[in-house]
Amino acid sequence: MSVLFHADRVALQYRGRSAPTLLDLTLMIRQGETLRLDGPSGAGKTSLLRLIAGLERPTSGRLHHLPQRIGMCFAEARLIPQLSVTGNLQLVAPRAGAMMEDMLQALGLGDVQGSPAQSLSKGQAQRVALIRALLVRPDILLLDEGFGGLDPRTWQLARDLIRKHHNQTGFAVVEISHDPARLVVPDGPCLRLGP
Amino acid sequence: MQHAIPPMMRPMIRMAAFGAGLAGLVALWAFAAQQNLPAILPGPLAVARALLDLVQDAAFWRDALLPSLGRAAAGLGLAKALGAPLGLVGWHLPLVSACLAPARLILMGVPAPVLAILCILWFDGGPITIVLCVCALLLPVFQIAVAEGLSAIDPQLAEMARVFRLPLRRCLRWIIWPALWTALGPALRVAMANALRVSLLTELLSGTPGLGAEVQAAQSWLQTDRLFALVLVILALIGLIEAALSAIAGRRRP
């Protein structure tokens, strides 16, 4: 299995902070693997996701590999408010016609696909953000507490969609969830960060 | 009171109120004109006749109106072409912004007539002087507008674009341009009207053929009705520019 991410004794310290957020972290993620990040608030879970996504650079240590195609569900949906649901999806995947339709139907968004993103509820926006992350056919899927607004039934639909595509395409999954009942791969390996 | 009026009627009522205000102003003007000599205050009819003559005069369009508009547009274009990259660099590198601040403060602080006189003294006083004067006054407006617009880019959307590797064109269209337009739109609206005002002022002071020089000639020959007609032309031009920009801004609003 090819290596998607490899950090070697990496540290990350934000400007103005007295202590590093990540210290001496060595981590390798291969294709198809799953990883759950655990730890108290402020332990660096989101920072590690941002490092994997290429949004942060380590202050020391080396990154040997970074994933090429990343699908990320941020804690916020981060949709373009004036664009429709399909517009937001086509922005990242212009040729995802049938696949996009299937995913929208699977997550119960068929009726709102022409609606502007700013008119969606939080839960609808989070589902659109998940579809966007899957449509890019990612090497790695990063989930940062992205499903807080989903009711149990919709959460199960979202989880099933992720599992189906994970099994089909073999992307890696790295997830953060404070609710153990809402993990996509609950029995997968866990990396505990912080004290 | 406003709540009692159906929403569909409100624009019509506003138009009617505007018309009533205008009619009152013209009536007041006609009354004041009757109490004064035509050389001091011509009546609305005399000004309307002068306006008709002016509009029908091909030489006025060819030698005054179009050259003035061309200089204003050239000065505006130059200011935008220089100010926008400076705003971009200043936004990206705060040190460059700090370095440019003294020049920007001088250009923004010096009154337009003083800058026009200095430009006339330093350059030849011809059309190029007018273009440079407009450019010097409007360059800081564009520099600040671009820097402010870029600062308004939603950092969360910018990160999303990085993660999903959005092509630059789509980023520009959906993330950068809407933020930029929030500052650039109002700046453009102010700058376009000011470009015309400053080019007229510089023409008036330098005597370069154009709308400004026409105003000066009308004043020198006590052709007050023509002077008023020229003022109406200038007001109409500024009104048209502002209406066009309002329409564009309205279409771009999400």
C-alpha cells in the first residue's frame, strides 16, 4: 500500500503561543487505512488534520509525503453562499454528473440541489460538504467533526455513503469526533494526542 | 406611514416625490430669474434653448465633450492600472504598504485644485497633464480599495479552495472577485464621477480645449445661459455614470 502521509518528528507551534500544538510527532498513513484522532480540546487534532491537508507547515521536523487528492469536511460546511448546491459541487468536480446525482439522492438532498447554499440548514450544508469531499475521488478523506448537525438517521446515511466509497475506492480516512457513537470506523486504530 | 403604502407603489411614489421636488426647484429658479438680469441668472426656458443648441452642435461633441470624457476615462484607467497592483502588493507585503503610505497620504491630502495647478506647472498643461492629474488623485482610491477588498476574502473559503485545489479562474470568479467587489464597486462609483470633475477642473485651470474650457469661455463672455446648459450636461453625465454603476453593482449583488 502506497504511503499518503509521512511526518517525521514534526512539531507545530502557532505564532504567539508559548507551547507547541504538536511536538515530536511521527505518523505514517497508507492508502486504505483509517485513523481516529482522539484527545482533549486543544490537543492538536484539528491542527494535525490541517497539516495532512497542507494547510499548515511544521515548524520543525520533516514531511516526507503529502496526499495528492484530499477530500476534507471542515467543522463548518464552507460552501460558496450564493452558489447552488450543484454549483458548489461542480466547482470542485465539474464532470461528476451521475455520481453527484446519486450521492444527492442517497443523502436526501435531491429536492434542494438547485437551491443556493445560503438557504440550506446546517445539516443540509454538512451533507453537501461531505458529497463535495467524496466527489473529488480523494486519496484521503479528512473528517473534522463535520456531522454535528445531522440527526441519527441522516448520520447513518452519511456514514454508509462514506463506507461504500471507502470500500470501492480504498481511500484513507482520518476522523475526529467527540461522540464515540458517531465514528465512521469505530473499531479502527486511534491516535491519542495531548497530555 | 411607509407601512400603509403597498410595496409595489413605493418606487412610483418616490418618483412622484422626486418630480415634485424638481418642479419646485424649477419654479423657484424661474421666479428668481424674473427678479435678475439674464446675464446673472437666466430663466429655465433660456437655458433649455441653450442646452438644445449645445446638444445639436457637432463641434461641441467633437471638440469638447468627447475629448473631456476620453481624458477622464484615460486618467481613471491609468489610476486603476497602477493602483490595483500596488494595492495587491501592499496587501501581500505590509512593509510595501507602509513604504507607500507617505505618498498616498500626500496625494489624498492635497486638495484637487492645488494638485491640478501643480500638474499644470510641472507638465505642459495639455491633455497629458489632465490625464496625469486624474490618475494622481484616483490612484490611492484604487490602491486602498483593492487592499481592503482582498482583506475581505473569507479565509475559510480560501482554505477550502486550497484543499480542493480549485483552479485560479474559479477562485477568482467565486471567492476573490465577490470580496474585491465589496470595496472596488463603491470606489469605482466615486472615482468615475471624480475623474470627470477633476478633468473639468484641470481643463478649466489650464485652458485645454474641452468641457472645462467651454465653461471658462461661457463665463468670460457672460453667456450665462450656455454656462447653465454646460452645468446641466455635466450633471447629466455624472448622473448617468452613477446610475450605470448602481445598476452593475445591483446585478453583481448575490
